[in-house]
Amino acid sequence: MRRRSLVSSRPSSLVRQSAVLGALLAISGCSGNTSAAAPSTSADSRTAQLAPPDFELTTMDGKSERLSEHLGKEVVLLDFWATFCEPCLAGMPHLDALYRQHHAEGFVVLGISIDGPDSVAQVKTTVSKLGVSFPILLDQETRVVALYNPKTSAPYSVLIGRDGRILKKQEGYTTGNASVLDRDVADALARVTP
């Protein structure tokens, strides 16, 4: 009897945990990237077939940003980063330059901070110091990182085409990756959606 009351007192938690686990299994089974090797620079043919899970996160200024608001209209780069991650911080100026260069063509970068809730002030200070102009979203409960980046790698990026399909996932950043990312974004912007 006592056991039953424990289960029934937390059904929403169990449902939520089951949903997250199911999403993680679906993503990890389809991503095609199971190693933690050097940065990936080639798209997996199965990756391009995936539709990204929608999410809504709070921005640094307290507004809400939903991925689905951009799908079908813009090429989107999700950039998972953290204030304690040197490669993340090294890549931010390049991402910002890329965003400024292609924003008018329909390109958006959504910087997703994976710092915890106690680090919001530090995130704001870091973004201000770097002069980043693209939207910074706060994934304080790591809900979105669990969907896209279960290993919680940083930096980690996901390029999504105008058609709402994942084109490429990349773990890590080196300055040599900059030209590859530039080309990938240009190719995604040049694609004609049916």
C-alpha cells in the first residue's frame, strides 16, 4: 500500500523522466556519432534526415525564444557553450562575425549557455565582454542539452537548414574549423527549399 502511494504521488516526474529518456535514446541511436574523437567536420547522411526537437528557453533579458519560430524561415546554428570553456569562448567572435555577415540572408545563431542557474551573472558579463550580438539562451536545467548533446560536450554545434532538418553536428572547435563552418553556412543558405 505504501509503495503504491509513492508511485502515484510522483506520476508527472516519472512521465517526464520517461519522455526525456525516450528522446535521448532516439537521438543517440540516430546521430551516427558515438565516439568522442576529434571535431567532426563531415555530415552523416542519417543526420540530414532528422528533424530537430523543438524547445523554448529564456534569453538573458528574460524573454522566451522557441526554435520552431525560426524553422522553415532561417538557417539556424545552435551553439552549446559555457563560460568555463576556453574553446567555446575562442569561437564566439567568429560565430558573431558569421552571424552579422549572414543575418540579413536568413541566418541565426542561438547561443545556448549550459552554465548552471548560479552563473547567469557570469554569462551576461562574458557575453558583454565578447560583444556577442546573437541571442544567448539559458539552459539552466540542461533540458535542451540533454536532447541535442547528451554527452554535454562544449562547444557543440548543430546546423539546421531552412527546411527544418539537421544538416550537421560538430563537437569541439579549433581555428581551423572556422573556414569549414563558413562553407557549411554558405551552402545551407544557398539551398533552395521545396
